[in-house]
Amino acid sequence: GLIGSRHVLDFQDQPDVNMVAMCETHAARLGSGLAVMGAQARGYRDFREMYDNPDIDAVCISTPDHWHALQTMLACAAGKDVYVEKPVTLFPREGDWMLAVADRHGSVVQIGTQQRSGPHYQRAKELIQSGHIGQVTSVRMQAYRNVWPGFGNYDESEPPTDFDYAMWLGPAPEHPYHPLRGIYHFRWFWDYSGGQMTNLGQHSLDIVDWVLDATTLKSVVSSGGRYALTGDGETPDTQDALYEFDGWTAEWASRETSRGVGKDAGGYSLTFYGNKGSLGINRSGFAVVPDPEVPPESLIPDFLKPKPTSEERANRPTPQPRTEAIVDESGDDRDQFRRHVRNFLDCIRTRERPVSDLASGCRVANLCHLANISLRTGRKVGWDAGRSVPVDDPEVLACLTRPYRAPWDRELAALGVG
């Protein structure tokens, strides 16, 4: 798939990695991947057979979201370390199961939220945590693009002969084959993913969690819908979510049918707002914009005074900035992938906790899932962070888990969880 191709190149670029196997449900893609990996690599159509290979120390899981948790748990049980793409779960309770299994087997698990490995993200984190922009009370995240009218309309049909659709479905509910229920576009169907909330939303919330510590969630409310897209799909083309934490809030905005205006046009970014200034960041770099040091009373308009002349405005003293302005344009999105892979490989040797560890990946995925649960149930979700349960809401509680389809439910039970 898309991100799997990137990972093949990134792991191949590491001098201490020998790539020995690939598993893929699509025969043509398997052949293409093996051609890139080299003659030493063996192809598999069933990942369980690949896991049985004792020559494999670690696996990289770049499957659709509904497979991430179970494939990770089975890999840990097989004695492998795991690099798994985000979101690490399809629903919140999978995270509890994954943490239990990974801990039991002592596995190193790195989540594919590679922005944490970007040097400019690390510098921005240090600036915020050192107080450079003051007390942070809010964060805004956004992902704007225009894919209207959508990715097409198709009839259900028989799957291609070289595509093992039953294996692709795995633990997800049985459903007739549809051309968009696979490859990249699985993201727009609730059976397999959570739309942009669990795609780019996970990346943004991951940085928020890393910088500010998102363990104190109190509530989340989300609204939106599939308003303008006419192509096949279920997840929203417009979504807003508001999170309340202890002492700060975070907002997420997703637009699939509008690029926005001004500097935010076509943007994927997030901004931290502090009482000394703000820091806006994306994969290309960041900027600190200081707030001016002005008396609060000067910001109250006095309509009885005459409007100042242009000369008077020009002669006003320039307010001092509350902090230092900084611009960093050093971001390199491909370098972030390489560094993230390197961190994972180093942790395999040292057994240290990777920069995007499993606990953080599960926590951030839950933030995404709770926003989608709020959207789909039409209510604000109160959250007891200490017990990881909703506050007095049986309907939301029921949304925290889903059943696995047979025979994968038995694979889950054999792991001692679920």
C-alpha cells in the first residue's frame, strides 16, 4: 500500500537491516514489493505463516486500520518487535488488549507517528515546555483539502482474482466487495477506520499529547457530517471536535471539500496558544509569533476620543514583544520517517521505550475514537480519565468495543484478552 511502500524504502536504507519477507493480500502488490526488497525476500499471503519464521526479529505493520491491533498482538505473541502504523486501534478497548499482550511478551512497539522524530518538532516541544510562549491554554489543529465530489461511485462486485478479500476483511464485518473498500480508500468506511479524524487527526493529537500530556481529558464534543461529497463513503467530509483537558482545550477541524483561506489554505497544521505568544507548526517547520506587551486597558476602545491621525499612529511607541520570535523552516517529512525507523531499530537493541510508544499511541487513538463516538451518537462525551470510562453514559460505554468476526475472534481469545 501507500505507506507500506514508504517503509520498505526507509528500512532498506538502514545498514543493519536485512529485509527477509513481505506479506500482502494483493498478489500484484506483493510482487512489486518483493521486487524492491530483493531476491532474498520471501512472499506470504497469510501473515501468521510469516510470523512463524524464526529468522524474523521484527515486523512492520502497514495494513488497514482494522487489522493493526490483532496483527500487533499476534506478532508480540510470536516473539517479534513491532513497528505499526497509526491509528493503532479501531476502537478503544483494543488498546487495553494490546498493552496487556505487549507487556506480557516484553515486546518493543513503535507507533508510526513519525513527526515525533522530526528535529524541528523536538525543538518546538522544548520551547513550549520551557515556557517560551508562556502558559498554553489552547491548541487548534486543522486539515483542509478539497477532494469534491469524492472518489467515485461503484457497484458491489466480485473481488479481483488476485486479491484475497476474505483475508483483507479479517476481523471486520462481512461485506460484499466494493472497489473503494480497500487500498487507500478504506479510510472512509466505519468498518475499517475513522475518516480524517483517525488519519491526520491522529498525527496532530499525537503532537499535542507529546507536548502537553493529554492524560487529563474531561470531555469531547464533535459535530459534522458528510455534507458535500457524493462519492461512495461514510465518514464525514466536515468535522469539528472540541476537547477539554485540565487547564486547556484543543480543537480539531477537518475539511474535505474546502481548502480554506489565507495562510491556512490547503493546510495541515496545529497552533499552540500561550500568554506570551503562539507557535504554529507543520511538517515543513514552525514559527513563534510573540504577543506585544501592552497595558490591558489600552485594548478597550474609547469611542469618545477622535480617531488618531496617520502621523499619530506612526509616532506611537512600538510595544515590546512578550517573547522572542523564531522561525524554523528545517522540516523534512521523509527524514522524519527515516529517523523514526532508526529510533525503533535502536530500541530493539537497547530494549528502551521508543519515542512513539504503545501507551501513547493507544491514548491518542482513544482521543480520535471518542470524537467520532460523540459525532455518531450526537452527544458530548464526559470522560473519567482515571478509569478510562465515559461518565454515566451506557450508550457511549457500549461504543468502546466491537466484536471480531470468526475465526479471528478465536485468535483474539487465544491471546487471553477480549
